[in-house]
Amino acid sequence: MPDDASVANERPFVSLLRALPLDPAPPLDSTSFVSHIHFVGGEKGGVGKSVLARLLAQWFIDRSLQFAAVDGDLSHGALVRMYADYSQPVDLSNPESADQIVDRALGADRRVLIDLPAQSVRTLWTWLSEANVFAFAKEAGIRMSFWHVTDGGFASVGEIERALDLFGDRFEHKVVRNLGRSKNFTQFDESNAKRHLDRLGGKTIDLPELDGQAMYKVDRLGSSFWGAIHSNGEDSLKPLERQRVRLWLERGYAQLETLTDAI
């Protein structure tokens, strides 16, 4: 988490966010920071948003990529619990708190990872539109991506379609099919949401399934995936469970690396 001094240095940028809604963002000079903000969402609860956010965090760490994590899920807070050294909570309904997402992107050339709570798209849209964040980010050279995590079910696919309609080409879109929740994604593959995603130039990847018992133990430990693999003690993973987590990370990383230019 950034120290008080670094936050203080970043705060002058926040005044730039106070433009009237839909006003053009003030131009920044050629020394502007270039960062990439990743919103991990999925309006339907339980589709695996936090698992993907944790996978991305671990990938950034293992690839030595500078990043900051922001946990918008105040009820569960997986990033704050399991990647505490990199994370801070934000309240999307509070503009001053939500502004810290952009603060982190302006503070350095880095990736900013946001784990969104379920049913948060409208709250997110209110913050984005009232502060004119899309225009501001474009002027600042900040890329913005939205990761739609899905279980392939009717409700989940419908939420993706509504989010694509709402955000359009303001985001770079990635759909993540969570194989830990379903093996059949025909409903998504044949949907209007998929066709809309293709028109927007969006990408689709799979989130591999991790053995349920191994995932349960990782969650119970409340640690990063690396920490769980290297944990000791009564509740630590057994040797083959460690191996399963390692293999799962490798498969997940292989999927992410098909999107390297988009991350």
C-alpha cells in the first residue's frame, strides 16, 4: 500500500477530476503517467470475480510487474485480506474514496487492479460519468479494461450484455469463462453478448478449475496463492494440494499470457 508521503504527492492530481460531468478533461503534458486500470466485475454474485482478481495479483507479482490493488468489495475484501501489502479498500459510492483508483494510476506507471462487488455496475457508472473519468483517463494516457467473469448461465450472460451496452468502447473488454463454475458456455458463445463483444474487439479467456478442497484450504488460510503453497502448520496444504495449486497457477498464467498486450 502506498505510504502517506506518496499519497500526498498524488493528491494534486485529484483536483483535475472535479470537472463538470461530461466536460472535456483538462489536457496533461507529455510527461503524463501511462497506466492501465483493470476493473474485475460480474454483476451476478459467486461467479469467481475475486478468484480472478487474486490470480491477476499473483501474476503481476510473479512477473515483477508494478501494480496497486484496490478492493471495492467491502463485505468480503479478498484482496485486502490476501494481498494486504498491495491493497487498499475503496467505497465506490463515495466519490472521494473511489477517486483513489485514479490516484493510484497517476502515482506511477503501473497497473491498478480493482475487485468490484456484485451488483456494482450502476454505482461504478455514476462515479465514472459524474467525474468524467473516461475522458480524463484518455487525456492522461491511462488504459481502462473491464473483466467480465461469467459462469455461462442466463443471468450472468444477460449482465454481460447490459454492461457492454452501457460501457461500449469506453473500456477494453475481456470475458472470463470460469470453468470452476461451469463447463458449458454455449449460452454465452451463441449470445448477443458474445456478438457485441466481438464487434468491440473484446477478448475471451478461460479461468481454469482448481480442486475444491485445495481452494477451500487456500481461502481458509487467508493468504496469497504463493503464501498458501509455501505455508507451514496444521492447516497448511498437503504436498499434492500444493502441486495442484502450482499447476492451476501455470494454467491460469497461460491464459493471461494470451492477452499480454491487453494487460
